[in-house]
Amino acid sequence: MIIHICRLVLVCSLALLPVACEEEQIVYYDPPGPLELDPANADPLARWYTNGPWLLDLRADASYALYPTTNRYRKPSQTGRWDRVTYARVDLQPYQELTELMRMSVMVIDGEQVIRDPFGSIWIPLNLPPHVDEDDVVGTWIGQHGTLMFDPNLQFSYLTTPTEAATRTASGGTWRCDQGRVRLISNDPGSETVLEIVRGDGSIALKTDDDLFLPAQVNLKSTLSPE
């Protein structure tokens, strides 16, 4: 009787042991290589971008400006702050009230880090923003009757050249480029002056009806002269 009980206990104990299975076949694959967008080597996002007709400026101070044109001297349609939430996502939070946060994806296309907006548009990085007429106008210009100074913030000042009959006077206002011309809108109401941008072989001048302005570093005896 005792022997039978011992056999029963042994059988029950063996039943509780795990059943040996055939050895599982493990297939090893070669690693696919680094991620297309490597978190450890993601490029900084603070730079200029374009999707073709628009410009996006992600600035190093975490602010941004969105332009409905490729001319950065125009008024941006949207400004705000941006944040790289993860290595593969960046959020744009507009300053304007009632404007929703825009989530954009960071990805790599043809070895270049780009951004895709929620509408599927691809924004490619630029080393520099597109060159426009305003880039050539900013600076100091000297004419026969005075000196013009154009600020990147689209403000200008004009100092007349003193003569024996008149002392130096100063005026100012805002300026903008428009189809090969520079429009000066004076602080004096109703006063506007138009200058023509004249380009030669590697040279440039601003021309009015009675004066010719050359960049300050150019000799006034340039080959460009009023007609």
C-alpha cells in the first residue's frame, strides 16, 4: 500500500515538470543600419526653410516667423515660438490668439533633414534666405545732393549735403522695394519719392530725376550717371 502511494506521488510530481520541447529555431537578421533620422546625430533645426512659395525662419532664440512669400522683408503672416518636442517632432505655437499649435514632423529625404507640415508640404533647409532687391539696397548711399541710409528694418534717413546757401537738413521715413524701384514714404504726410534701381556690369545705383546715389564704398565718378 505504501509502495503504491509513493508511486502515485512520483507520477504526480513528474506531471508537474515542464515538458521538454524541440529546440526553437531562431533566425538572426543583419541589422538594417542606422536610423534614417539618427537621434544622436540630428541636425540643429534653427535655420531658414522654404516649401517653394513660403519662407519659415526657425530662430536660435526659439522664436519663429512664417512668410507668405520668399521675401523676408515682407511682413510675416505668423509669428510665435517653436519647440523640438522630440528628435522627430517640432511644434510651432503662434503668438496670435485662437490659433492652434502646429505639429510638424522632422525626417530625412535624400540624406537631408527636412520638415513636413500637417498638410503634407515639405520644407527644405536653406543656407541663406533667397536674395532679393532689398539686400542690395540696405546700407549707405551717397548722391550729389545728400546721403541716404537704408535700415534692414525698412526705415530710411536722408541728410542733405550742406552748401554755402543752405545748412544740412535731415528727414526720414519707411522704404520698400517694388518691381525694380525703391519707394520712400516720408514721415511728412503725403510725401513719397521713387528711386529706380539701375544695374550695370557688377555695379548698382539708385536714380531719381535729379540725382544719382551710389553705394558709400563706390567712387562717385562711376560710369553710371543720370541720363
